[in-house]
Amino acid sequence: MSEIVKEIKSIYKNRALIKYMISAELKGNYKGTVLGFLWMILDPLFMMLVYVILVSVIFQRGGPQFPILLFSALIGWRWFLQSSTNSLKTYISNRNLIQSINVPLAIFPISKVLLSMITFLASFIPLIPLLLIFDANFSIHLLWLPLIIIVQLIFTLGVSLILSVAGIFFTDLQNIMNFVLKLWFYFSPALYAISLIPEKYINYYMVVNPFASLFNSYKNVLVYGKAPNEYLILFAIEGLIFVFIGLKWVIKSRSFIVKNI
Amino acid sequence: MSLIIDAKNIGINFSASKSRSSFKSFLKNFLKKKNKKRFWALRNVTFQVSRGEILGVIGANGSGKSTLLKVVGGIFRPDEGEIKINGTPSALLSLGTGFKPEISGYENVFLNGVMLGFSEKEIRANISEIIEFSELGDFINQPVKNYSSGMKARLGFSIAAHLTKEIMLIDEVLGVGDKEFKLKSQNKMRELIEDKTRTVIIVSHNLESIREYATKVLWIHKSKFMMLDETNKVLDAYLNE
């Protein structure tokens, strides 16, 4: 436990580095494109548009509020997707740096998670007018939103920390993850409502898939004006356990990572 | 004299086989319970450096000199023995490591500075000197991808030379840039190394610069300790080898 506290302190000491790595990457990602930072907003909108064409136009499903229901879940998914895939190769792409400076390795996946979080938060710029257009039911439950975001941050951080180390040990994890993440998305209630799951399986479903409670909570709070899904607590606990395991694994593997990247 | 670096019998080993593996080779190794062969990049090396001393490290290629610097820099933790360091060693950024090509030279000074472990305040206090020394002028506001390799090296050197900690680790004492800047950077380097408040370790193939700067020399050969004594004694023994 004390080594984890030490690591967290050391990460905190390097917060300026995290900040500069994120801002350098943000500027680097969008410099040279004509629309620049606007892409941060356009990317998820285009992705939503593709699904809206597929579901609302072609299959005639989803109901009148489908675009905002989807978008409220999709932006959270993109945050998780980007963080976890980028974490897989974060040590390898920072090889020179890791072999030159003495910093806690966790700062690399952490900056990936925070970088994608900024993109996620930027998605609220188009989300808010969309909610108004599609007649979302705003209520006091909107105040839950920061808490849901924190829960997702913890979970995303935990998974990304674990994947950052796993990606070093198994080079073909990337290929497997591409497939797993796609499947996981369709297994989660983003394109459909949770009510689609048969009543007798719903408990298993909520327990097995943490994204079920997350997506449902985003939809409840943003679109329906309802309280978050109660299974979100389970999701938060899982997230904390993953952060703990992830940090522990990063600390334990430090020597291996530095020598073998 | 206060002891700054105290290394006792340090050893660093690497795995001899390719360690990052696919699932297939992982399973194969797991089933065979193959005993992992390891080789020592450094073993049984003992030395001490006190404040103000300049330790030269010599040895043939692949003898473990750079590994030794990385141990002192905290990048490798010793697999054997122990090292105590009283102070903060500066990082081993080779010039230009960590530069992001898309952002400006100015922004890269800050990025590089925090990588080296300095606060934004400390960097701000040195920024004008860094820019002036680099002779980049208005180019400092251009993205680094538009720099020539000479300009990049000048900026990298200028950052490293102005943001130093009490323990300096130097992998080859080199001047950078054109003839004029080379001279200027060599002089700056000399000034830094000879500053008595600093503790310096220099790794070099160039025995001339070792003879010029080092107050004592550590000789390692094929990962093993050979000799640690005053500069001329070790260099003479090394040359007679």
C-alpha cells in the first residue's frame, strides 16, 4: 500500500509534465488541419450521424430522441475507447523519454486518459443544443452528471493502467483489443435501450457489463431527467479496484518495461 | 567532503531472450517452463563521488558505461547491490529528445524543462537566457519541425545547459552546431563542469576530455569493475592494457 501512496505522490509531483504533455499533444493533433480544434466537436457528431442514418433512417428504429440518447452514450464510449487503445502502446511510443528521465510510468497512460477526457468534455458543446432541439427532459438530476463523469474517469484510468502494462507483455493484445472493444460496444446499451434486455437476465447483464449502468446513467440524467442507474456504484467500485491493480502492476513492472521497450 | 553518490556492488541484468512476446510464444515458454537466461550489463561495480568531484567513466564499447549513468539517473534500479544518492541528478536527455515537432520552440522549452524536472517558475526565470544562448531569434516562435538539425541541437543544448541540477550526468562532452557555436557550447560546458558546487559524472570515449576534466576515473570492462583511482593513474593503466 505504501508504494502506491508513494507512486501517487510522485505522479502528483509530475503534474506539470502531465499538463505539458497533454497540451503539446492537443496542439499537435489538430495543427495543420483547416478546421483545427473544431474537429474535436465534429468527430463525434459525424460518428453519431452514421449511426442515426443506419438506425433511424434505414431501420426506422430508435424513436424521436434517438440522436441524443445515442450521443450521450457515444461520447462516453469514445473517451474510454481512445484512452484504452492509446494506452496499449504508450510506453513504446515514449521509449526515448522513458529511458532518459526518471518519472513514474503511470503518467503516460494517465495523460492519455486526460487527453481523451478533454475531447469528451468538448463534446458537450454540441450536446447541449442537441438536447434542446430534441426536447430532453431537464431536471434536478442533472446535478448527478459530474459524479457520473468521475466514476467513468476512475474506471477508464484503471483499465488504461492495466492495458498499458499488458500491452508490453503481449504484443498482439492490440489486435485482440480492437475486436473486443467493438464487441463490447454492441453489447452495451448505446444503440438500444436497456429495456431491450429480457427481464430475467437484466441483473446479470448489469453486473457483467459495467457500461450498461454507465450508458444508462448518462441517458437518464441528460435525456430523461431521471436519477442515474443504481448499478453505477458497482461500476465505481470496480473502477477503484482496477486503479489499484493497475498502479500496483505498473510499479511492479517498471524495471521490466524500462529494459524491454 | 560530503558524499553525494555511494554505489555498492551494483549490478544490472537484462533478459537474454526477446522478452516482449506474442501470446503464442508466451504460451510456449509457459508450457516449457524455459529457464530465463539473463546477462549482466553491469556487475559488482563500487564507487563513491563527493561534492565537487568530477568522475570520469571509461571503458570499451558495450562495457556498461551508459548503463551506469542510467543507474545514477534513477532510470534503472539496481538488481543487485545498492546506490545512495544525496541530491537530484539531472536527466539524461540527449539533445532534442522529447521535442514535439508541431509546437513552437518556445513551448518546447517548457515541455523539455518540466521533463527535466523543473517547475514552470524556474523555467520562466531562465527562458530569456535559454533563447538568447540558442541564437534562434524569432525562430523560437516557429514550430520545431521547421528547424534545421543544427537549430534543434542548439536549442536542446541551451535548455540542458541552463536547467541543471546539483548532480550532472554527461554522456560524451560534445560541442554542437557550427564552428562558432561549438566553441561557445564547449566553453559553457566547461563552466558547468568546473563549478565546484556541482557533482559530475562524465562518460566518454574521448580520453582527452576525461584527462582535462575528471578528478578521478572509474574504468569498467565487460560490465566489471577494473579500477578506480586518480585520473592519470587510471588512464595510464587503461592505455597500457
